Amino acid sequence: MENLLVISLIIVISFGLVYQILSFILFKAELKKTVKVKVKQDADYQSITILKPIKGIDDQLETNLISFFKLDYPDYEIIFGLHSYDDPALKIVKKLSEKFPNINTKIIISSFKIGLNPKINNLYNMYHKAKNNLILISDSNTRVGTKFLKLLANEFEDKNVGLVTATIRGLGAKNLSSLMENIHLNTFLTPSVIVASQIANISIVVGKSILISRILLEKIGGFEAFKNYLAEDFFMGQKVQELGFNIITAPVFVNNINETWSLRKFLNRHTRWAKIRAKIRTDTYFLELLSNPIAASFILGIAIHREFSIVQFVIVSVLKSVIDYRFLKILESDIKWYNLAIVPLKDLIIGTLWFIPFINSKINWRNNHFKIQKDSLLTPILNSYN
């Protein structure tokens, strides 16, 4: 029995390392695609409304928002949505709206709820004030380059494209938890979006940045259709595909700024994300076990009880860290090579969190407590939803 376990773990470790190498090859090929701003007349660009839901002060919030006021795009507006006048971010939003009077800006403050998903509630309240043809859903903890909108809008020249997202890159870590978050974003989440599309034909939409036409958004049911789903971004993409349109992840960076995360925030997010993935696709969730060779190597070390257990764990950790470093180089990440010493700890934590969805289905999201059901459908825990 022990021999069978050892052999199984060695297979998992080997598969995991091969998978990481294959992911790197596919990811590198995708990001090497040339992306240029095509020469167009201003009138050829569709007008865009940026919906920017805000709750509290994210890391570098003001700098993040400024990047959206400085976009090189002929016709766009920004709508900020907040749930309360007491939100400390309101002062920053008002200051920037006054600082950049050339950008059409609206601020919507409303606590109205159409469902259980707080982000969807915020987007719904903003959407009715949008005036333009294309809608960009953009998280407040993101920062972009000046050509960002043009590069995304160019994808709609293909009439088969219905939704465009950008390539996520984690930046700015100043402590251990933020470092783990950005490494995981850059070496697991972002490559997984590309690999899932190319290998399994599964389009994963991550809500950091979503560009969709107003017409198509309304055809898939508007924001109301996703009001009680935690994974609203994933199902938005699914609905778009059901109507026969393609989803594109453009090789254009949307920078997710994570500077001073607490360990609790890191654990809470990845527990929540694990529960989402487990509830949406149990089959692919089980396959994730094969993509964490460090966790498998740790279990192998416990199983064999020999000096070699430490040696093999170090070898596997080094190999995985080298592959992760190559991912970071492709993404032009600000993470230094010596920061990768944290990779074994990060992967062991992620490996442990993988089991949580089978034990507990409760989540804490934006200070609200829910149970997550099949397909990430939310049900409130009594007396906790506000």
C-alpha cells in the first residue's frame, strides 16, 4: 500500500512539473503575439463607458484611478459607483473628477440591491447612467497604460468577438502576503486562463477588466442575470459563448496592485476562489491537484520517512521556482528572483486550501456572509447579509 502511494505521488509530481513547462510554452507563445495600436480616425473608435465599482481604499487607489483618467482614447466616460456616502474613497474620487475636468465623470452613490452579489448591485446602479456603446467593467485595484482602451477595442474588429478581457499582472508587493498573492496571480491564475482556452477550450473570464457591447450585455440578461452568483464574470462569459460569440484574452496588461495584504486577506480570497472553482467544475477542480508538484512532494516526503525526502522536496521546489521565474520574466514582473524563496510556502498553503470546499461552503465576501451552492449561487446566512 505504501509503495502504491509513493508511486502515485511520484507520478503526480512528474505530471505537475511537465504541466508547468507546457503552460509556460503556451503562455509565452500567446504573450509574444504582436499587439499594436492600429492607425484609425477618432470617429472609427466606438465610445466607451467605464464602470468602476468602489468599496473602501485599495492599495494605491488614487494612482490606479489616475491611470484611467489619462487614457489615450477619443470618447469615453468614467462612472464611479459607491454604496455609501461614508466610503472613504469618495473623497479621492471627487478630487480626481475635479482634477481632470476634460473627462466626463459621474459618481453614483446608492445602496439599492437587486440581488446578493454586492459588485453586481453596484454595477447595476451605475449602468443606467451609461451613455456609450461599449461597456468596460473595471475593478478599482487595477492600473493600466495609456493605450489600454484602444488595444482592447481593436479586438472588436472581429465581428465574432463578443467579450474581451486583459492579461492580469500582479504588481507592487511590499510584504509577504502580497508577495504570495502576486506570485500566484502571475504564475497560476494568468497562465491558467490561456492554458484552459488552448488545451480544454474553456474560456475563463476574470472580472478585473471586461469589455462588452451594451447590446450584447442586454441580450445575455443584463447585470440582473448574475445578481445572485458569486462568479458573475465566469457566467457572463458563458452566456456570451452560448450566443455564438468568442471570448478574447488580449495580450495587454491590466495591473492588479497588491501592496500590503494581510495573511487573513490572502487566505480568505483563495478559500473563496477554491470554493467557486469547486462548485462550477468539480472535474477540472480535481485536476488542479496535478498542477501543484510542491504539495505532492511534501506529502511524498512524509510518506517515505527517509533522508531522501528532504532532498526530493528541495529539488522539486527549486524546479517549480525556476519555472515560476520564467513566467515572471515573460510578464515583466517587479518580483525579484530571490522573492521566489516563498514559493514552497505559498504552494503548500494553496494545496491545503484546496481541501476546504469539501469541508465548508461558507464565505465571507465584502463583510457579508453567504453559503455558496452549485454554480456559485449564493444564499445568505441568516442575519448576516446587509
